[in-house]
Amino acid sequence: MANIKSAKKRVLVAKTRNERNKAIKSSVKTAVKKVDAAVAANDKEAASAALLAATTAIDKAASKGVYHKNTASRKVSRMAKAVNGIA
């Protein structure tokens, strides 16, 4: 365990950031699953609405540093391609 004051603080800060990042990633995964479910059901309107919500969640996560900007862009692109592929 850390003995130095600054090291103790780093442990606390790392724990706080880890919990925040985990919550953000979880919400992004939930939003992506909603898009995938709508695409699987061939529901264009629901998929479009879910895509908008998921895109917002992913962009916010990228701006907070939870995801790299290219990773976020790749996720959004793949979801948009799937939604646009619905007949």
C-alpha cells in the first residue's frame, strides 16, 4: 500500500476515474445493443432513433477520454452502416 501522501491521492483518484469510465462504457454498450436489436428486428425508425442516442453517448465518451477518437468514429461508422443497410 502507498505510504506517501501523493501516492495515496493517486490511488483514490485512479479509483474514482476507473468507476466513472466503467459507468460511461456500460452506458455506451447498452446504447449499442439497442441499435443492434433494432437492426435485427428490421425496425428502421427505432434503429435510427437508437443510432442517434448511441452516437451521442459515444461522442461524449470520446470527449471525456474514455474512448480514442478513432475508436469512437469506427463504432459510429459501423452502426450507421448497419442502420442504413436496413431495407
